[in-house]
Amino acid sequence: MGRKLLTEHINVEGIDTFEVYRKHGGYRSVEKAIKTMTPDEVVEEVKKSGLRGRGGAGFPTGMKWSFLAKPEGVPRYLVCNADESEPGTFKDRQLMSKLPHLLIEGMITSSYALGANTSYIYIRGELLYVLRILEKAIAEAYANGFLGKNILGSGYDLDLHVHPGGGAYICGEETALLESLEGKRGNPRNKPPFPAVQGLYARPTVVNNVESIAAVVPIINEGGDEYAKIGVGRSTGTKLISACGHLNKPGIYEIELGVPVEEFIYSDEYCGGIWKGRQLKAVVAGGSSVPILPTELILKTAAGENRLMTYESLSDGGFVTGTMLGSGGFIAMDETTCIVRNTWNFSRFYHHESCGQCSPCREGTGWLEKVLHRLEHGHGHMEDIDLLVSVAKQIEGNTICPLGEAAAWPVAAAVRHFRHEFEWHVTHAKEAAQPGAVYRPSAVLA
Amino acid sequence: METTTVKPQFSEAAQAEIKRLLTHYPDDRRKSALLPILHIAQAEFGGWVSPEVQDMVAEVIGIKPIEVYEVSSFYTMFNLKPVGKHVLEICRTGPCMLRGSDELTAHLERITGAKVGGPASADGLFTLKEVECLAACGFAPIVQVREKYYEQLDTPEAVDAMLTELRNQVHRPALPWEETGLPNAVANN
Ligand SMILES: Cc1cc2nc3c(=O)[nH]c(=O)nc-3n(C[C@H](O)[C@H](O)[C@H](O)COP(=O)(O)O)c2cc1C
Ligand code: SF4
Ligand code: FES
């Protein structure tokens, strides 16, 4: 059994209350940091831990913190990204609703490290019920002297607020999130300037994912070096994986980074294998934005090594034969899954969620959806398959924010690994357009 | 619910909640409270935000109405047209599709008589709306109704249970700022 640094007490009755959370060791990291460490020492521990951002990009958290500009007399902010909208990802919702105080504790310790006196949790608007849970927990933290003026008699002040979005995937992109927090449309900003210099209200700001902030708690409690002992190489610590799709036991698992993918899918400790006794066909390992891989490439790298749940192992082979750990949204598809339909569904998502600011993304996502729609519905041509690849290429690298790539990569990967299925949708158009129809090698051979 | 001929006004409880929310942002950044206040408005005025309601929101914050319109039209949660008593937001994204969201949508259209994206069912009870991933993919398929998630709606029985619960809801559930006992909440009677 792997160690559980975040979720050890998740099923304890009443753990969402201050009292029970405190009894299980809660708020120790705040006491330790504020009473015995300078803010810079806290940053140093996070650097030592090797923690990498859990929101998707995997950027080292301690390094991000050290980039924060600190001009004299200008307030700075910590903003928690609780927008969680990447299809396949549902870990932050669970963590916040069951362990609200863990996030709050992480926010206090992290805000202290960054010298922020006001911090925000930006939560997607659909999760208003979780916002209520967080607000209740925040009120408890205020009542117990962990928030507000002069925390634990240290002279450090912190106000913490929860702010709801309004339904827009793009607001998970950190500069769109800041625009949204300022009461505007969620249009990503041009960079530079980066948020570390000009973020919320044009003041220095750090944006971190819920899970990254929560991980600061065990890092400060046990020390960065201890945390770094868990995991493999530059993938340190534990990671929440939200597993969904055709699995026997979908759900949220806290794993030590380094668990073999095969074990994660098939062992009873984790997902318990593929449902209905079926075979696995493909996996999207890190949220809908990362390249899809067929079974043979998700279980083993092109070089034949066991694929591990780490940043490095999953991306081994680049985009030709690899993928990314991303946000940890693990989507498994069984043999009855139509890859073309699935790719079309995700394209519709990105088209729908494009903010429309830059034309390669606005028009390109529209094209991808349209071409995939006609392939899936039996009106496609052979040239459409290369057209998809060409549109995807033209989006890549030509947009203000990475949503463009997020839309392009999955399509390019689906064609790369499942071209025969796209071709079958052209050669067997009528058959392929039937509801529930799916290409299978045997169907073609027969 | 307000009629459009009368200038809408927030309840006292909502006004108190808005006052509290405005303290979360710097004094010269009141516009930051726009999304939270739009949520309150939609909850108080029948599940949608009419132009009149949006004008009122602008006035409360002290910004131009256009600043509210451009935001309300960007975010998918705000309904800009009247809706039925219950808005069923069905997740249609990949992981939910893998576990039967298309079938769920078809089933809901059949038994409520409403169409996705269309007007409410003839009895005025249900509006069907397709939405993207609700961050609950492991419990698919999902429907959200106001602040509540209905999960694993993969059997007719589960769907029936949800619809029965909604049909039996005579009053909409109390909103947090209407309840007593919550931080800064004001009794609303
Ligand atoms: C289109 C798009 C959507 C994103 N959605 C999220 C999200 O829902 N949650 C999140 O934490 N990060 C999301 N990100 C990544 C954020 O921009 C940012 O990198 C992250 O919040 C940084 O936190 P971390 O370093 O702790 O991971 C998204 C990025 C893009 C481009
Ligand atoms: S890439 Fe897409 S989502 Fe990002 S800024 Fe451009 S149009 Fe908007
Ligand atoms: S895909 Fe439906 S909740 Fe994520």
C-alpha cells in the first residue's frame, strides 16, 4: 500500500469540521511555519520537495514561488485554481468537498510563504455546493484564530475568500482565471507580463492548483527532503489520479508516483480492471488535452519498458509514442469504444470552450469539430483525415494560450494511432454512422 | 418570481449577502463581485437573468449595464431566457458519453417531453440543457440541478428517483443566504 499524504483521513467522520480535522493533526503546518520558520524557509522546503504543479503543466512549485515579484508596498496575492474543468479530472472537487480544511491549511501556509495578506480560491461556478462547504470551513478557521488578523499572535494577517466562476473551461487557464476574478470575460492575457509580476489587479500573483496547495501541508509537516523520497526521479511525492471511463472501479486514487500503469488499471487496490470483462482499447492518461494511446503503448513504452505513472515515463517517446501525466485525469476506453466518435466529442468540447480571441483556435477548433462530425456521421472523405492533421498543425504554436494545443494534440494523436478507424469510417460510411457502431479489426478481416 | 413590469429588487437577505461579498475585494475593484452576484440574481429571479435583472446588478455594483451583458453572455451557467422550474444540466463530454450520457439525454427528452436547448416541458417543470464536463466523470452519467449533482444516472430507476424528487419539490430549496445559522446569513421572513 502506498502512503497517503493527502487523503489518509478522507473517510473519517466529521473530518470536514475544524474540530475533527484538528484532532487528526490539522493545522500543524501553519503552526510550524508561522512560529518556527521564515517565509523564505517555507519556500525553500517546497523547493526541496520537488513538488510539481498538479494542475496539468507540472511546473516546479517552489521555483514558481521564487519568481514572485516583491516590490515594496504593493500587495501580492495567492490564488488557488479550483476551476477543475479538464474532462476526466475530478480530484479537486472531491478533495475540497471532503477535506475543506486541508486546502485552507495549505492556503494559509502558502500565503505566509509568499507574503500574501489576501488570498482567493477561484472555484468553478458549477461547484457552488462545494463553495458553501469551503465558506463554512473558512468561518471555522477564522473563529479559531487561523485566519484574520495576527494569526497565532505572530503579527501575520490573512484574509481568505472563495470566488465562483460562471461556467467556462477557459477560466482554468491562469490569466483567464484572473480576468474572471476581476469580473470580466475569461479571455486569456498575452504574456509577458506573467502573473508573478502583474497578476490579479496588475499586482504580483501566484496561481496554483488545489492539489499543489494541499501538498504543501505534508511537505512542511514532514520536510521537503522526506517528501522527495517518495516517487521516482523528478516525479516526487503522491498524486491524485481521477480514474473514469470503462473501469470496474472508477474513482479518485492517491498514488505514490511511480506505480506501473498496468498495476493501476488492473490491480484491485486501484481500478480493478476493465468493466464487463472486456479488453482495454485506449487510454487518455492526463485529462482530455493529452494524446490518446492504444493499450500496447500505455502499458509499455516503445522501447518495451513498463510505463509508470510519472511525468517522465508517461511522456517517454514524446508525442510520437508517448503522452503526458497532465492533471491526472485517467480515462480508460474498452474495445467497444469508437475512437472517431470520442475524438469528435472532445473536439466539440474545445470548439465550445474556445474563448474566440485568436483565429487559429476559434476557426481551427470549429474545423476540427466539423470534419470529425462528418467522418463520424458517414459523410467523410479520405482527404479529411489528412485535413485534420493539417488543421491541428496550424493551430499549434499560433495561439495566445495553450487551449489551441489542447484541442489539436488529441486529434493528431487519434489519427496517428488509430488511422485505420478513421479510414474505416470513410470506406464503411453507412455502417460506421449507425449508433453504437465501432471499428474492430475482426470486423474488417471477416 | 418577479414580473418584468416591476423593477426587480433583491430580497433583504440577498442584499446582506451582496454586502458581505463586496468586502472580499478592494474598494476600487467592486466589479470583481459580478459573477458571485449574478449567481445570486439567477437563484432569486426564477433561474434566469433577464435584461432588467442584469441592469439591477449593474446598478448594485456601480458598473455599466454593458459590462454585465458581456459577462453574462460569456459564461454558460447564466440563462438569458426564461426556463422551467428545474433546469436539468446533462453532461455530454467524453467520459460521460462513455458511460451512457447520450442514452440518458434521449431518455430524459422522452419522459419529460422537453428537448435539449429548447423551451421547458409543457408542464413548465423541466428545461433540458447539455453542458460540458462537470468534474464528476467517475460517477457518470451526471445531471446537475441548481447546486445539486445527481450521479450515476445509468438506470431508469435512478432517473425516476431524481425526477420524483424534483416533482415533489414544492418550493425551491432554501438558498444559503436565506438560512439562519450560516456565517453572516440573515433570516428571510
Ligand atoms: C485551457 C486550460 C485550462 C486549464 N484548466 C486548469 C484547471 O482547471 N485547473 C488547474 O489547476 N489548472 C488548469 N490549467 C493550468 C493553469 O493555467 C496553471 O498552469 C495552473 O493552475 C498552475 O498551477 P500548478 O502550477 O499548481 O499546477 C489550465 C490551463 C489551460 C491552458
Ligand atoms: S487559444 Fe483559444 S482559448 Fe486561448 S486565447 Fe486563443 S482563442 Fe482563446
Ligand atoms: S465528463 Fe461528465 S462529469 Fe466529466
